[in-house]
Amino acid sequence: MGLVSCKVCGTQVAASALTCPNCGVSHPGAGIGKLAIIRTSAITGEMYAVQVFVDGELMGEVNDGTTLTLELPAGRHTAKVVGGGMSRQATIGIADGKTTRYQMYFSNWGFLGGGLNFKPA
């Protein structure tokens, strides 16, 4: 297990450390990227708020026609959207300093046409 400099304070920490023992920043050795989840405005499903989970943790909600942008450590994450009695999940790669965009929407055909969709934008 190698040592790296904390991205905030410069203290030497284990590359796998979840927090810096000096400044407390989360994932001190990892770069940070963004995940933007864009919810397309549509009549189908407009009354449902969609919950967004990343790596099993609730990160927020996306309402009709809005975007939720999250800062995440660089690397692979499991993102899941849940709403209207449906859910979709994807493994997403987050790159340091980059924004990864995913679009989610309810199909016009509901359960018969795919229901809740979650795809790269």
C-alpha cells in the first residue's frame, strides 16, 4: 500500500484512505470528478421525484426537467435511480476533473415501453 499526498493539505496518507487524518477531507488521494444526472422533461412520470443512489448511499432527488450534479472521487461507481415503482442501475466511470453526464427519463409507454430509462447523455 503506497503513500500519496492529500489533495487538500499535502499530508502523506495511504492511497486507499477514506479520510485524511490531518484535514478530514474525503478520499484524500483520489481525484474528483462530477456526475450530472439530467432528467428530461416529459408528461410521463412528471409527478414522480426520482431518488439517486451512488454506491448504495442516497445522494438526492431529480424532479421533472432538472439536473442533479454530484462531486465524486475518480473511479468506478454504481449509480441507481429509483422512482415511480421502477429502478435502473449503471456502473459509471468518473474521471478526475471531468463531468460524466447521464440522462434519465420515463418512457412514454410506461411499463410496456421500458419504464424508467438511465443512459449516458
